[in-house]
Amino acid sequence: MTERENIRFGICTSTENAVAVKRAGWDFVEEFIQPTLQGHLPDSEWHGLARIRSSPLPVIAANSLVPAAMKLTGPNVNSAQLKEYMSRVIPRAAQVGIKTLVFGSGAARMVPEGFDPHQAREQLLDFIRMSCEFAARHEVLIVAEHLQRGECNIVNSVAEAMTYVKEVDHPNYRCLVDSFHFWLENESLDSLREAMPWIRHVHLADTEGRVPPGESGKHDYRPFFSVLKQGGYHGPISMESPTFTDIAGAGPRILQFIKTQWKEA
């Protein structure tokens, strides 16, 4: 199998854009969990299966696991509500063929001011362990996403995310690396290198305005990619730029930039 066949490149975007994504040469779509899996709705009101089946590209991953209103840390955590929510999201992900769920959810996991950070960590660990029970049952992978401090005040680096991965120690909970957050936190490549055995998903964006890779002209991805390649990474790579809309016009150029940087790494 060739290197190109091993690595699949996708875009974080709505399934409604999958036709444009495919025409631009990309391999998959990474959806958003809320409009697709709708964990707040009972099965009788969920229509995500038809939405995913309409896509001309596979939807292999989805992000933004927990909505902002559903708190994961602090005095207002509702464990029963979270369990009910995950009991819907994970089976639905398996049903539509989504294999990877990205656990960023900065607003949901934000630790309230003055709240005990050690207790907040235990609350996150409880949520992760509960979620892993469903994930194992349905063969879905959850990946921890580190978020830069401007978006969240807990799990801000790959190194910190790995402390959760190692403590939970569950095969259905692994780690993601996101170039945008990684660079904004000035994290070292050594940190990524140490995490490589557990890295199962990758997000890419330049730090300047979170534009797509190469669009700011200020980032060389080759050292970052080199660590991934040396670590034997063969999983999916998603471009994640919330403001990016010109898939038809800029999509092929961005994809070519990523492929070239990957090949040269």
C-alpha cells in the first residue's frame, strides 16, 4: 500500500458541502456532532442517518462532542443527563459509520472561576470513563483534543491531554494533535513525539486567524509532519478552519500544499 493510500485528508465541514469537498479532491468529511447525532433528541426525532447517507464522501469523524450548555466541570454537572446524552450519541455514531468522535468541547469543560481544579479533573475523568463504556460497546473511538488557553482553561496541551489518556487507560480513548492549538501554546515537538503511540487523529490550521494550512504563508508543517511520520502515523488528517468557505476555489490548492508538505517531511 502506498503512502498516499494510507493517509486520508478531509475537511471539517457540514455534510451539505461534501459534493464540493469531493470535487476539490479530498477524501472525507469530518462533521459536527450536534446537527448530525443530536444527542439531546430521542430516537423518534433523530434524522441524522439520512443526512449522512446523502454524502458522496465518507463521514469518518465528528467533532464538538458536548454542547456548551451541558457542563462537564463545576457545580452544575448533571451526570445522569450526560449519560443519557452519550447513550444516544455513541450508538448513532456507530450506526452512521462515524468511527472517531473528537472531544474538545471547550465551553462545556471550562472550569468555573474559583472551582477546585482537582475536582474538575476528576469530573472530566468520570465523564470520559462513562463515555468509554458506550464507546467500547459500539466500537467507536473518542480522541482527546487539547485547546489553547484562549478557548478553555483545562487540557491545553498534548502533554496534559495525555495525562487523561494514560489515567483512563482505555483502548477507546486516545489523543488528537491540532497544529493550531499546538503552536499557539508553544508546545515542543518532543511532547508530540512522546505522545505518538496514542495519537489517532490530526487537525490542521495556521495560527493566524485559524486559516487553512499554507494560507497565511507563515507555517512550515514539515517538522510537525516529520514527527507524525516517524511515529508511524497512518490515520486521517482533517483541515479545521471554522471561517473557511471557499472549498471549490481554494480547496484544491490547500490540499496540494498539505500533500506536498507531508511528502517532503
